Amino acid sequence: MGAGEPQRKDEAVELPVGPSGLVNTKLVVQIMTHKRPEQLRESVAKMSLIEEIAYIVVIWNDVEVLPEAYGLPEFFKELTKPVKLVRSTSNLVTNRWIYHGQGQAVVLNLDDDVYIDAKSLKLGLEMWRLFPNHVVGFARRMIYWDQDIGHWQYDRGGSHPLPEAADYYTMFIGKAWMAGSHLLLPSHQDDPMFQSFVDFLHNPVKDRKGCDDIAFNMFIHSKINTSVVLFRGLTLHGTHAYAGKSTSYAVSSDSSRTEWRFYRDSCIEELLDLLKTDRPLLPASGVLQLNLAPIVQLLENGQLDDNKMALTSMDPFLSNTVT
């Protein structure tokens, strides 16, 4: 242990950053990060400007380098919103499955290299209030049974035409999703199913960290047994350092989409073996999807006052956007 390094403990070490007295009535943002300090810095700075956010939780998964090495605690103190910095003792992709906040009603989980603008987030929050017992995803993916090859296939949400009458399931990806804090309790850490997923994703013999999105969808669906709600049309912005980002995955969608798809295909088969089932533990094809793009356009054009936005004013759009 190096000089001046905080003593390691079995549990996560919390480093309090920013003003005290966190507001308990607004939105909490959780951002898990690993070796991408510049992307994180920009993402947190952008999100801290949004009024609806009470505070931001940064889940620091880099067990080799302290956030102080990048000057992040001091940077966070200068922001207009409090930042709670939680230093993980292990680089587990499942750390984002756990709620690290206090008494909040809704949690927005984001990757460390993206952010969402204020108008889109406010709209997403208003819409979430219609579905407080569901996980709301911002980007769709599909899993379907390919009869020709006799295997489950992963699809990036319409990038390939599905076979006719295909048996398919819908999921969201981890880049951005929203859920009530009651669905993300720390008690999940003691859940046998949760632990089996942790062991599966972090098998030292075979890299499976990139299976985390599919695993989380199956985990949360098995726990709450409700369908996922998907919001389409809310723009996620990449940070300026997005193109040069690093990843701890063996392969990623940014490096090779073909290899990534094959990787995720194998994830499905191996997760089914783990769960001892022949079908994905996911909502069937009839998932509620809301296309919010027309409403976002009205907000951007100034035709809908976001300060007086009411769900009733959206009824004409919502009645035509469920697919």
C-alpha cells in the first residue's frame, strides 16, 4: 500500500465531495466509471447544470488509481450540484446495479462518456412518473431465435431485419436507463442470483464483462416481473473525448460491431445455461415503446413550454406513439 493511500476495506469506501444537505425530492444520477477521467469530467459537468438533478453519484471502479490523481474531488467541489464519490474495492460491472444514493424516488444511470440535455431529461422524468414500477430504457436491443442456425441472436434494435414470425424479446442497454430506487436496493448484494451473475461476469478464465447489459435485463426482469418501457427520441450526447475512449471489455461495439454481435450471441447462450432455461428471462415482444421525438421537437422549437409541461398536453402524441 502506497504512502498516503486510504486503507482498503471490504466494503466500498465513500469519499464525501461537495456541499452537504442533499435534497431528497429530485432526481439522482449514477455514473459508473473506469479509467476514463476526461469523459467522466465532461459528463458530470454537463449533468450538474440540470435543475431537476439533486446530486450525482460517481461509482469509481478504478482500483489502481485514486480519483485524486486526476484532481477530480477538487473539480467536483466547484460544480453547482453535490457529487458523491463512491470508490469500489473491485472493478465489478454489477456495481451500477446497486443504488448508492439516499432516499430518492428515481435514479438515472448513465455511462461515463455520455450526457443528456436538460429538456430531454425533464421530459424523460415526467414520462417516468407514469411507470414508476418499471425500468425505463433509452436505447432498444433485441434478442431473437434464428431458426436457420438454431441459436439465439443479438440485434442492435433494427440493424438487421428479423426473420418472419421470429420469437423475439426486447431489452435496453446500460448506456442510459431510469428506475425507481426501490428497484435498486443494496440488499441485492446478498441475493444468490445477483452473486451468480457477479461470478459469471467476472470469471477469471473467460471474459464476460461485456455480457452485463443482457445479464442485468434478465436479473431485473426476474425480480420485478414487469415489462421494460422504452423511450425513443431522447438524444444522448457523446462527450468530446468519446472517440478516444478506452474499455475494459475484450471486444466492444466501437471496435468491431460484427465481433461485438458474435460476443453477445455467446452471452445469451451462456446466460441461459447459467439460469438453466431455454428461453431468455426477458419481456416478450409486446414491450411498451414511446416515441418522444415529436415532443422533443416541440420543446426545441419553443412550441411547448418546458416550464409548464403537463402530461395532458402530450396525450395527442402519446396515443400515436405506442408500438
